[in-house]
Amino acid sequence: MPKLVDYQYRRPDYAHLKSEIEVLTETLASAKTLKIATSAIDAYTEINNTIDTMYNLAGIRFSVNMDDAFYKAEDDYWNEYAPKFGELSSNFSRVLIESPLRSALEKLYPKTMFQLAESEIKSFNAAIVSLKQAENRLSTQYNELIGSAQLDFEGEIYTLPEMTRFTTDKERIRRKAASEVVTAWYAENEAAFDDIYDKLVKNRHQQALTLGFENYAQMSLLVRQRFGYDLADIARYRKEILDKVVPVVEKLYQRQAQRNGIAQQMYYDLPLAFPNGNAKPKGTTAEKIAAAQKMYRELSTETGEFFDFLIDHELLDLESRKGK
């Protein structure tokens, strides 16, 4: 397997792939034998995996540097074309679910393949492509807004993640000052955040209504591929949190205030766990990665192999920077 940096990104040719997928969809729909059906499914899966790989590769590279003009253009492309590919996928999934060979196919392929297909045809079709495109653009606007933050604190410029070391400082005055700088940035951009949020809520609600749901909460379980629980389970879970977890958290915050010698805790006091300061990682990024590698190897063979894989293929990007 190549390193992440060595993966070659190529924008998928939508028109060409659309034609291929439509042929495979028709082949599966008319298949009379398992051989023909499995051949269509396997060919489609290979194409879909390639599309998915390019989509995720573009997303990763844009997320680590939103100032990159090339991947900004690719993000714009995927905002428009991911829903179009989604429509093709939904059409194929519908044919798969309705196939007269389904019982036999279920013995050859994982159960989850059919669960995913069923959730897809219920939560996506051509009627919401334009809404999905608008949703994607709004998500990009949010990510770019967060990534654009440049906060002036004590004469230096920091990103939002970099401000954490100051908002958790053991000195209360400094902690408060840092928190106020972060809060001020959000306040300055309040109108932009509100606009994005308002449009996202309305967009997703309209998606749900278009597909026959009462609201997006119902639809979201399918969008997020939640197969093991429903809204009633979520409501019970929230109540358990309120009844059992919140009282414990309140006691923990009271103990924290006493431990830190603060009579009345303010929002900027909550991140400080101990009066002598929170635990802080020591060493360079390379030294911290080496320490983590040692820990994961000692934890188990499996976790060690997994972390080694991340390192060997350069899948860790841990440095904060502008545009990330």
C-alpha cells in the first residue's frame, strides 16, 4: 500500500462513469442468473470504490489546507457531483433490493450491503440532488470559516486549535483573556454562522419532507446508517443522560471548583482540571508520536500494528496551521 502522499488524485469523469453505471444497473435488473448478477455487482463495487477513494482523497487534502486552490476547485466539484453520483448509487441499490435473485445474493454478500442499500433508497433520490448540492456548499462555507480564524493573542497570531493551550492555562487571568479572544471571534462572525445554520436546518428539513419524512431527525438515522436503534432509543438515552449522568457531572464540577480554589466557576474555569495546570504533552511532534507508538505496542499486538500502519504510510497530520 502506498503512502497517503503518493496516492494519485484524478477527478472522476462523471459522464463516462454514469454511462458505465447505468449499463451495470440495467444488467443487474435483467439478470436471470447469479453469475450475471454478481458480475454486475462486483464491477459496480469496483467503480464505486474508485469514486469513493477520489472523493475522500480530495476531501482530506482540502481539509488540511483550505488555501490550496487546486483542492478548493475539487471541493467545489464534489459539492456538485457527489449528489449526482449518489443518485446513480441509489438507482443501483434499488435494483439490488428489488432483484428476484436477492435471496441467493444474500448468501454471497454481507448483510450490511443490503442494509446500506435499503437505507440509501429511502434517504436519497433524484428529487433532492439540488438540495444536497446546496447542503454541501453550506458545509464547505462552515469549514472555511472555521479554518480562516486568525486570533491575535499576546502579540502572536493563532488558529482556534492553537488557542486551547491558553484557554486551559493555570493562570485564571490569562485563561479568561484567551477565552474572551475566542468568544470575540465567534461574536464577530455570528451573522455568518447564523446564516449557515439557518440555511442548513431549512435545507435538511426540506430534504426530509421531499422524501416523505416528518422531519430530518427521522431521515438522519438512514443518512448516518444507524441500523441498531431508532428515535425512541435515542430519546431514552437522552433521558438516562439527564437523570443519571448530569447529576454526577455537576458533582464533579463542584469538586473541581473546590480543588482549584474557585468560589464561583465561570465558563473559562471549566477547562482547568487541576490547580497546578492540566497535563501537557512534552516533546516535539516526532517524540510524541514515538511515545504513542510505544504505548500502543504495549497495549496489544493489534493496536501496535494499527499505529505502525498509520506511521509507515504517513497517515498522521498533527501540526496546527493556517487553513487547516
